[in-house]
Amino acid sequence: MLIEFFKYQGAGNDFIILDNRRQKYDSLTTNQIKKLCDRHFGIGADGLMLLNSSLKFDFSMTYFNSDGNEGTMCGNGGRCITRFANDIKIINNKTTFEAIDGKHEAEILENNTISLRMSNVDKVVKNEEGYILDTGSAHLVIFKNNIENIDIIKDARKIRYSKKYFNEGINVNFVAIIDGDIYSRTYERGVENETLACGTGAVAVAISNYIRNGSKGDKNQIINAVGGKLEVQFDVEQNQTFTNIYLTGPAEQVFTGKIEI
């Protein structure tokens, strides 16, 4: 099969995107997707997305992790596929699309910046490790004094593969607050490695930091990921439900090509 692919990145979180409106790539197998995402023997990416036709919305998004398995919502992926939909001229500056966790709205702003409305968050659990919440994907947010020198692969895998989280897996975010600025590093399940940024992770970090500050923190936060800055905005209802959550950051095309698989 000859595949025409498009490579995009959002704050260093990179994706292969395929135009699947004619269902050409429905037959892709787990192993084929894994090979396409392989950084040595394929194109290389944190994940692969299919842009599908939709009867209700502008398009629908199907996301696969780099291990070849279908994943949960990807925030940076949602912003990148919005840019792609605009590039192939099926949307203008605003769109409504469907992902695995439901309806999303997005808007293309200036300077390759895209704002994506995320799903509401109505439950945050605090345990001995940190904050657990689902922002479209399940995350554990751990605050530390310093994250620059941590062995994130070793430390995160110890948590991700523990009995508590092994069956469903969890994304692990290590966060440090330095001079008031928020710095985050994320280990993503399905990628099974550190990624340069994580959109659902940035939302999880922002909400966790708000709660950590006694629900008196800023509702507009800048998260400094390894690959760039992501902005998170939200509202809070009286029952501690987080609504009107927007993830904003860069999204741009890296390159295009064709590959035989």
C-alpha cells in the first residue's frame, strides 16, 4: 500500500496524519501503524491520526499511539489535525469535530496558534502520589522541587506498570514550580516514553496546580513543556467541575511524503 502522509507537530509533540475521508486507510494494522511511527524504520512520530468524514461535524479524528493501538484523546493531536483540515481546505478558521471523547471545537489564531476546547473535568482524586484526573486521557500529576535531572523513564515506568495502574495504564506528569512558572515533563502511555509535550497533560497540570493552591490559583496558566509553551484556560463551577477548558499552542506542518508499506 502506498501511503501519502502529512507530518505535523505541536510544541514538539509530533504526529503522522492521513486523509481517510475515502476510507483508504481503514485496513491499517497495529503493526503497520507501529512501523510508520518508528523513528528508525518508519516516518517517526508520537502517534498517528486518521481524518475521517463525519455526518454531524466537519470531520472526525481517530488517534493511534505509536505502539499501534488506538488511544484516547490527544490534545496536541486535536490542534494539529485542525491545522491539517485547514491546510487541505475542508475548514476555515473555526471547526467542530468529533474525537473518541466526544465533540470538540477549535479555532485557528495568529502565528500558527490553535485553540482547542477540551472535555469537561468533573473528578480529581488526590492520593499519596499526586493528582489523578481524566482530561480526555488519564493522568497522574506529581509535583516536585526539581524535574530537570529526574530519570523520567525509570521513575514513570515504575508507576505506570505498578499493580495500581497496569491494566489501563496512566500518563505520568512531573511538575516543578520555579519562580512562579510551571514546568512539566510527561511520560505517555502508548508511546511508553517521554514526549516533548502533551496537551491533555498540560490541562491536567493546570487543573492540579489550581487545586493545589487551594482553588485560589490562576484559571489561565502557561505550561512550559520540553518542546514549548502551552496555554490552558478554564472555568470552575461550584461543584468543582472544570468547564470551558481551552488548550492553546502552536501547530504546524513539518513535511509531507509517500511511503510504501
